[in-house]
Amino acid sequence: MKKAFVLLLVLLLVILAAAAQAGELRVDFYDMGKADAMLITTPDGVRILIDCGTNKGGKALAERFRKEGIDEIDTLIITHYDKDHVGGADKVLESVAVRQVIMPVYDKESKQHTQFLEALEAIPEITRHPMEIQSDMVMQSDDGVKLSITAAHRDSYGADEENDFSLALRLTYGETKFLFAGDAEAPRQLEMMEEGDIACDVLKVPYHGRLVSTSERFLTQACPKIAYITDSEEEPASETLIEILKSLGSQVYTSREDGSVSVISDGKTVSVLE
């Protein structure tokens, strides 16, 4: 009887361990038009928000979080300071509790950037992680989720350079990989390829799906199963770029045509939540 009880207890522990390993990671790609905002929720419930859209998008995010009962974000990451990425950050900071903020370091003069910094300064308890040029960091949680972040390699990219200051984020859960490429144009895409393997199951396509000189090489190396593009009716993604992705076997989603999309990973496979 005692032996049977021990065997039953062992079996129960095995079942519970398997259930823990079977937890799902979720990434919500929010429809912001030609603007970025994505929420990662790990199996343990850790929330990581990447970018906050425009000022209008930030208001929509704050309202969405209120309706969904989300009152805390563990980590807010701003990939770069264009208004369609940082514009809504002040609204998010004012509406939910944020534990830490990760952001690039480069000079920027804009109303949206100033509003973000002012909102951040008003909450001194938030931990700040400014990422200097050529810096990187790794975050790893108890549920097996790993997030690697790399900053731009150079302090200047010439005219219209801000997109190439984008932080690059590589998320791994089990055997599945996600790549969030900000608005990286050709120079920054080359840097990502130089940093190492960019193969992924899910790709947030850089630069709103615009075609640049490195697009085909970058997309071929990434070769995602699922690709999400933030574009709009006024500025749609390049049809050539979409065709490249489809030729690689990728399922392609755009904010223009598909709105918000949620992707689930069980650590082995990825799928779009219907």
C-alpha cells in the first residue's frame, strides 16, 4: 500500500512537471496602424511591452489594459524614439505600474521623446536600463523564457539615421524563437546578421515592411513561420517584400489587413490564436 502511494505521488509529480513545461507564451501584436506595440506574456505571467505606438495608440493601449485588468507591466522596452514607437509611452507610464524601462541612448529632440522622459522622471521608483551603443543584455525567467537585447553598433548612420538605432530583441522559449527588429533599415539589419543567427519562428518585420537593399537576405536568413508587419492603408507594406516572405513559406499578417494578431508558443510550435 505504501509502495503504491509512493508510485502515485511520483506519477502526480511527473504530471505536474509536464503541465508546468506545457505552459504557453503569448505575444500580442496590437493593431496600431503604421506603429508598433507588442505585449509578451510568459507562462509565469511576466509581461514585457515592446513600444507603445503613437500618442493616440498609447491612449488606446491604456484603455485596453484597463478593460483587460492589466495594471502592471514588468518591463517596458522602447526600441527607438520615433513617434510611432515612443509616442504613447507617457500614457502607458501614467496608467499602469511599470517596474523597469529599457531604452536606447542617442540624441533626440521631439515632443514625444520629451513627454516620455518627463513621465519616466515623474516615477523615480522605476528601474532604468539605458543601452549605450554596442551594449547588450540578457533577461531570463524561471519559466525558461530568454530575452536577448542588442543595441546599435555605431553612433552615426548618416541622414535619416534614427531607425538604425533600433534595439533588436531575440526571444526564445523552448525550441521556438521570436525576433523583434524595430525599424531597422539596411545597416542595422546587417548588424543583426553579424551578431549571429537570426533564424526565427516569428518575426516582427522591420521598418513597417518597406523594401531595403538587405531585405531579401535578411528575410531569407530569418525564414519565419509567422511574420507580422505594422503598416497602414496610407503606407502599405511592400508587395515585393510580402512575396519574398510567402516564397519562404511564411504566414504573413499585416495590421492593415488583419488588425491585431496573437501568437502562442508551447515551447515546441507556434500558432496564431484564432
